[in-house]
Amino acid sequence: MCKPVLIRAPVTWAPGFHCCAEIPPQLTAPLFLFHLRYADLSSGLARLKRTREQPWCSDDAGRHQRLADTDWENMLNGMAALPCVPVTLDQTDRRLANWRRAVEQSAVSRHQERYQLDLHLSGTELWKLPSRFIGRI
């Protein structure tokens, strides 16, 4: 929810493309970008293999993109154990509104930082994908 998915002018991206220097994060547009590698173990492992093999500017950069396969699998298993709840992901969805508010609050004091929002926020439940999104990929 915090990655710009449409832009019309060149911008200066922070690594990971969650933020850019020219504009603050915008959370009100009804556009969604789903990280499918978190929903499919084999897809996530294939992505990890690719990112582990690519060159990095330093050993510290993108470390979370180069986890060991077992660490990735354990992380996904932990996520899979969370309770699954229905959501609508529309403008009246209370859970979505609360999540947006948490992300926005994380950005309040970060306007001058490279990452203008907290990338380490974690949910406490899984959201069942609404049927309007299924089959769209």
C-alpha cells in the first residue's frame, strides 16, 4: 500500500521503491500492489534465489532480500499461522483505514528521511483477498 504504482515524472527512488524524494507517500488512491511472493512459497524462494545472485553495492544493502531459504520459509509459516479475516479493501473498510492510519502516523516525523514511512510495520492478521481481485493477475 505504500509503493507508488503510477508516476508521470522522473523521481529519485529510495532502494525498494517504497518512497521517492520528490513527494511524500500517498495512501489515499484506490490502487493496490500485492507482493505475491509473500503468498506463494515457491515464488518467494525463486525471487530470493535471483536476488541472492545479483550484485549488491554493499553487504548490508538489501539484506532482507537475501535470506536463507529456511528463514524465508519460517517467516511465511509464521505469517500463515495468523488469523485470517475478511476485508473489502474499499473506502469503508475499517481494517484498511486503521492500517493506513498506522502507516501515515509512521511518516509524521520522517519527512526528511530517505524512507518517509516505517517499513517494519507488521500486521497481526491475514486479510482474505476480496473476490474482485481474484483472477486479475
